[in-house]
Amino acid sequence: MAPDSAPPRAPQRAPDRATCAVIPAAGFATRFLPATKTVPKELLPVVDRPVLQYIVEESAAAGLSSVLLITGRGKTSMVDHFDRRPDLEAVLAAKGDQARLDAIRRPSELADIYTVRQPEMLGLGHAVGYAEAHVGGAPFAVLLPDEFPEPSDPLLSRMLSLQQHTGGIVLAFLEVPDDQVNRYGIGSVEPADPALGAPKSTVRVTGLVEKPALADAPSNLAVIGRYVLPSGIFDAIRRTKPGSGGEIQLTDAMALLLAEGTPVHGVIHRGVRYDTGVPLGYLQAVVQLACQRDGLGPEFKRWLAGFLAGD
Ligand code: G1P
């Protein structure tokens, strides 16, 4: 057929880019008891703001405009942190303390915050399943709230772009030592299709297993707490039986979609990752971020150096 008689093409619609961050935050945080008996672990401070604020700042920086917090009993204060405090704002305004006024308003300006309750904690997959009514048919990101990359790292943004391109699942991986593979979801991978045009650190995932024994681990690539998922994950979660630890695992639901042909890719993260979910990682995050903080870092570093030298 001559080109000028070809039927007009339907305009090509760009595939959806995720706009919502889902943050599962209903857990008990037993590793931080007794501190977390009444204070949600997501509100433990790292330098001058709660851990959860770093996570919401990360999602806002990646362009995600809404955040769905999956919460549970005793966690309302976590949601309050992202609300306004007109009484406190009035006091600070009367004092002319603009810096603190900006600081307390900032959390409420980052994103639209929504919540849903997970009434019982039956696993990460089970928690993510509660996002379905909010997310609908669009792709979305999941950010686990006890870990985050260096705040300037564009990891999440890269993952969102890749997912928009593939329409499948995009994970973040970190290479971990042998003695840690049984604490994570572990992937088997092969080089990504060069036609994807993705950076070298992008891999195609060929298998996923939750918390394997070292002998059964297909690699040392651990899934860290950043995922971009298509809405098909909800049906897969419904079809997922309890797995490791008797819980409904997100890893198993993703493995199901992988087996059924959904493309799964991973971005290998080579930068810093703060793991605030365990006491050692939490302390390391506080020290590292305090050293970088304007107005605090230089003096803190001097003190720290002296302390370590035994002064
Ligand atoms: C969860 C996931 C696991 C992932 C890890 C990352 O485990 O189930 O696949 O590797 O987060 O932190 P959890 O730490 O909740 O036991």
C-alpha cells in the first residue's frame, strides 16, 4: 500500500510511569525493643529527622507524588509527622524562627499521604496486597522504611524509568557476603538485553528465592528494599502460599510472575546503603549522616576523631 493511503496510526501513548510509593510500615520492630514498644521504629531520629522522612524525601525526589503508608496499631504518630502543626507553627512564627518553621512544614509538603491498615502481619507480600485499592491498575514503587541509599543517589529514579520501559518488575540488588545471603531475597541473573540501552549495572533476573541457605543461594545478589511493580503483583500475591518463615512473601509473588513471563530486571546498587533496621546499621547511619550535615558535620567529626583516639 502506498504510504499516503496508509490508515492514520493511533497516537502512541507513553506507558505509565509509577507515581505512587507504597511504604509497608506496620511491623513491630522487635530488633529495636524496648525503644519501639511505643515509638514506631520509622520515627527513630537520624540526626534531625525521623528515618521515615528520609524515605518520603527519596520518593518525592524520584517524582512520586503520593505515598501510601501501610500502618498498624500504635503507629498513628508516624502519620502525624506528615501533617501540619498550626499550634507549633504559630509559636515559631511569633518568635521569627523561620528555619525551624520551614523544617516542621517540610514533611507535609513532600507528597500526598494516604494510609491503609494491615490488621495482622502475615508477611511483606500480604502487606503490599493492602495497596491494591489505592494503586488500581498502575505500576507503583515499594520502599521498605528501614533502609535507604545516599540521599543524592538517583537509584529509585533509574528504577522507575526502567520499569516504564519494560512494563515488568524492577528490583534493586546489593552484593552481600556469604554469611548474609540467608537474610535476603536472592536473585539469579544474566546480562540485560543490550537493546534496552540500560547502564551496565542492569541485569535480567532469571530466578528469585527468599532467604535461601548459602548452599542453595544462586548468587550473592540480595534484593534490597526498593521495588517497582506492575499491578499484576496483586493477583500474584493472592495466589502465593505462605513461604519462608510461614509468611506470604513478596519475593514468592514476584517469582510467580517471573515464571509466567513477566520481565524482571535488577539494578545493582554500588553506592552507600543505610540499614537503619538493626542497631549497628542505625548507629552507622547516624554517624555518617551527622558527619555530612551542614553546621554540625565539622565539629562532630573533630569530636569523633578525638573520641576514637581516646582523648
Ligand atoms: C524483606 C524481603 C527480602 C528483602 C529484604 C530487604 O525481608 O522479604 O526479600 O531482601 O526485605 O531488606 P525482611 O528484612 O523483611 O525479613
